[in-house]
Amino acid sequence: MKNIFESLDWRHWILSHAVWIAAVAIALVFGRAYIAEHDARVVADAAIKTAEANVTNLQQQIAARDAIAAQKVQVITKIVHDVATPAQAVVAIPQLTDVPLNARVSIDNPAQVSVDALPLVNILGQAKIDKTNLDACQADLKSEQGIIDAKQTEITALKKKPSFFKRVGTVAKTVGIGIGIGLLIGGHGL
């Protein structure tokens, strides 16, 4: 009895079905590429949603902090605005600072207010330190905004990768060149 493989001309079978074998192989490659791209898109969409939620939360925190600061500034502005006499200044100074300045109307000149010198120097020094740190923070914020803008430009550039079909075309060209080289080599009997 003849072996089944001997009765079939396996070379003829492979050549007659080569188109279908190549089509299945290409479909598997493209299907894998599509699934990988789809999975990457799903992960990216989840990361974007998380980032958007964080940005919204941070924006709400900024708005709340700004509202509280605006209320405090309004109260301070009213206190400063309402001071017209040295006696009113003596009452207002403890509302403006926690430093024990011991403010009092000057005995020799009732138009002036006297305070203890060392606490005044401490509060003025702290005010200068705070101003210096504020200036540095504002400069850092501008630099950080520049960094964010640069990163955003990078992100935009990275997102401009070729479309799926453009990449499929590139892969098809590469596979075609490989097949062509294989046929050339196979045709010459090397």
C-alpha cells in the first residue's frame, strides 16, 4: 500500500495553496497589529481619563484656594482702609500680625504709633523673606509653564505617528521585497 504522502505531490499542493497560505499569514500579522494598536489605544484612553480627572480636581483646588485667599485679602484691605487714626492703628495691628509688637499711641506725639523694635525687625525680615520666596516661586512657575509647553509639543509630535494603513503599507512593502528576494534566490537554484 502506498503512503498517502507519496501519492500527493506535496510541492504542487503547497504551490497551488501558496496564495491562501500567504493571505492567512498576512491576515494574522495585520490582525495582531490591529489588536496591539487597539489595546494601546484603550490603555491610552484610560490614562487620559485619569489625567483629566486629576486636572479637574487640581483646578477645583486652585479655585477654592483662590476664593479663600480673595476673602482674606478683602478682610485685610478693609482693616487697612478703615484705619484713619493712631488709636485705630493700635487696634488694627494685632489683626494684621501675630507678632507681639506691643503697639501703642506714642506719649510724646499722639499722631504716631510706637511698637517694640525687635518684633518689628523680625516681622519686616519675615516679610522680606516671604517676598523673596514669592518672587522665586513666580519665576519657577513661569519656568514650569515653559516645561509643560515643551512637553506638550513633544506629546503632539509623538502622537503624529503614521496611521494604521500607512504602517500596513510599509509592512506590505517590506514583506513584498522579502518575497521577491526569496523568489529570485529560489528561481536561480541557489
